[in-house]
Amino acid sequence: MTQTASPAIELRGISKAFGTVQANKDITITVPKGTIHGIIGENGAGKSTLMSILYGFYRADSGQILIGGRETAIPDSQSAIRAGIGMVFQHFKLVPNFTVLENVILGAEDGALLRPSLSKARKELARLSKEYGLDVNPDAVVEDLSVGHQQRVEILKALYRQAEILILDEPTGVLTPAEADHLFRILRGLREQGKTVILITHKLREIMAITDNVSVMRRGEIVGTVKTAETSPPQLAELMVGRKVLLRVEKTPARPREVVLEAKGLRLTRGGVELLKGVDLTIRRGEILGLAGVAGNGQSELLKVLGGIARAEGTITMNGRPFTDPREAGIAHVPEDRQHLGVIMDFTAWENMAFGYHRHFAKGALMDNKTLRDETAEAMKRFDVRPLLPDLVIKNFSGGNQQKIVVAREIERNPDLLLIGQPTRGVDIGAIEFIHKQIVALRDQGKAILLVSVELDEIMSLSDRIAVMCGGRIVGERDPATTNEKELGLLMAGVNDEAA
């Protein structure tokens, strides 16, 4: 009789509460060895908590963890590493001014003398790089590497520590399509070598492309585990949200009108580095201009300049007139990083709704807090913010609901131009659908929208025109109806317009 191999991971009855909030409730998952297992769910569904328990950041209140068929206690991350578990975080844990080799051995040195450790690691890195297609120069300084190569360093770190199980948290959020494809080839190679991969992502396309099985979480519970080949994106979306979800943006063709904003020759230098290199941009009423590009190629700086956060050389006119105060000129701004530029985490929802618009609620020298509270409650109701509690401190809302509050604050002021950066970053699929509808509705009211996103799906489905940035310049413009992800990916990677 052939003996069946034990699963790589078994989680049995895992529960975890934080005060009155039940983050995980009686979760049971089996992950077969040598498979890629996806875990998806809305914000606040409990995915991160579950993986933090598996990697030793949290301890479960109850339940068992079995690794390779053996019950295993994982009180901390060192125990997880000893159990053969590695984790690649969404925000890499690398020392920027160290070399690849130094980052890989950091914390895993053989003794006080570094030279033997470095020599051993160099040989092992060469072997791992060849075996798994992780081609990285061991002597390169990490801060000089592309994001895709930095991610490979994180994978190498885990493999160097002899990880048999690899957890990846939203691994493609900052990758070009080509880099994401290369990552998938690496993951398939890991699977072929018998490694087990757990992939946390909100991108259903990636789940369908790379996983063998997928578990869906909702409100702290597992609501289904299915073979990927036997399901579909609409079915997974419905499991995640508990209702049918529109996965494509429904919108009528744009009807662009007069120019709202025109920028010419924008140049921005910081610390001797030129971040914007002569950017020209025109946005019209009744259109969504999508700005595509890999993070770090000038999109963030352009948003900050147009939003009045940074000052650049060149000219900007709004409705035909130069401006100095974006708010007075009719520009609203949903920043890319909501937690650093969009909200103050220790303030309430109603206090956050006043930021940038406090003059609207002035009552002499004081603020009309009652009106602000009442308007916040109405806006939260219209934008389906949950829970509907204006007095709740904003850090206690999920990421998706924080984003809805920021979007509500900016759209409720009826701007002529909305600057919106990464509108659905870290946002669950139900909230994505809602935010997309709000953006399209604003366009249909005759407003202008500049959309910045690293999600090509989002850029292609929402935009009426697409401009691509690379190296601080706009390197090409495309019609979403006639282009494709490959062509945009080439432009994002710096291939010139003619070649693309």
C-alpha cells in the first residue's frame, strides 16, 4: 500500500481574538506539499492575522499547527524559520546600503567572523540562483536594484535559511507585468522542486494564473477551499464578498470637453536627483487620464506637484489661469499613501473629513463641529463606510474603509479636477467596485480625473486615455481600446515608443 505524504501545512481550529474582535474563528486549512495555495479575502477578513500566526508573530488562542504531519509550536519567527517557513513581506525587510550577499546572511551568520559566512553564502547563492532562476549579482548594493530584483533577494534569504514553505504577501504590488511574469516562473520552479508556496493576494487574475488551490476568507472564517481549475473569478469574488460583484468597470464612452489643467515643462530635483524631467500634461473635462508606470518613475512626484505638496519648475494652469492653492483652484487630491498623507490615524473620522477643507466649517474663530459631524455621517452613509461611526478613530477602520473616507472627503467638495493615486491599494474587491463607480460617476458629471495606479487592470478598465511614465518622463500615450498590457509593460520598462 502506498503511503500518502503528509501535507506541508495543516491548520486545525485556529482562533484568534483581539479584545472583542474575532480576527480568526475556527480556521482549518490543509496545504498539500509541492503546491501553490492562494489565500484571498476582503480587508479585515483575517488573512494577515492567520499568516502572522503561522510565521510566529502572533500566538493563536486555540488550535493546532502541523508542519509535515507533526504538531509544531511556533511562538516566534525564529521558530517558524527552524520549522522551514520563510516569508516575503509586501514591504521588503532589506538593508538598502548592504549588498545582496550581506542581506542574505544577516541574522544567519555562522559565527563572529564574517569572512567564512560570506564565502559559504556566495557558493550557496550561486547554487540557489541557478536552481531557481533567481539571477541576482551577490555584490550589488540592494538600493541600486530594481524592485523585482529586491524581491528575488527576499526569496533567496528564505531559501538560504532552508525554507520548504514560502509565504508571499501581495508580491506583485510594485512589479511591472514582465517582472510579475518572471516571479510566476520562479514560483513554478519552486513548486517543481517540491517547495510549497502560500500566496496572499487580492488579484483574482493572479490566483487563476498561478495557484493549484485557493482558500477564501470572510469575516475571520474560511468560507471555501476549491481547486483553482474548478472555479472562476466571479465565483471567487462572490465567495469573498457574499454577493455577486461586478469585476469590470461599466462606463459609457468619454465625452471630453475643454482643457481643465495644462502643465508644461515640469521639472523637479531633490537631493541632486532630477525626478521630473520636463513633463507636459493636459487633462480635459469629462475624461479619466490614467498614468501608468512602475513605482518610483515620477508619478508620485507629479501628483504631489499638481496637489501643491511639492513645487516644480515649469508652468501649471487651471481653467486657463495660473494657480498657487490647489484647493481654491478646484483641485481635490486622494494621495497614494493614505496613512501618511491622507489621514491622521489617531483622529476620528469626522476630524479627518475636515482636513484641507476646514474653512468650509469655520464659525468665526471656531469650527462648526456639529455641522461637520452631521455631514461626515451623511457622507459615510453615501460611501458605504463601515462601521457608520463618525466618532471612531480612523485607525480602527479597515484599510478599505479608510480609503472610502478619504475618497468621500475629496469628492464631496465637488472638484473640477480629482487627482487620485492608487485608489484601491490594499482595498478589498467590494470596495474596489464601489470606488471605481464613484470615479466614473464624477467623470460623467463633467469633471476631470488624473488616475495614478500601478495596477494595469485598473488603468486599462478605468482610463479614457493612458500616459506612461518612465524615468521621470512621459514616454508614450495610448488608447486603452487599442493597446494591451504587453505594450504598456514595454513602455513602463523604458522601451521606446516606436519599439513598443
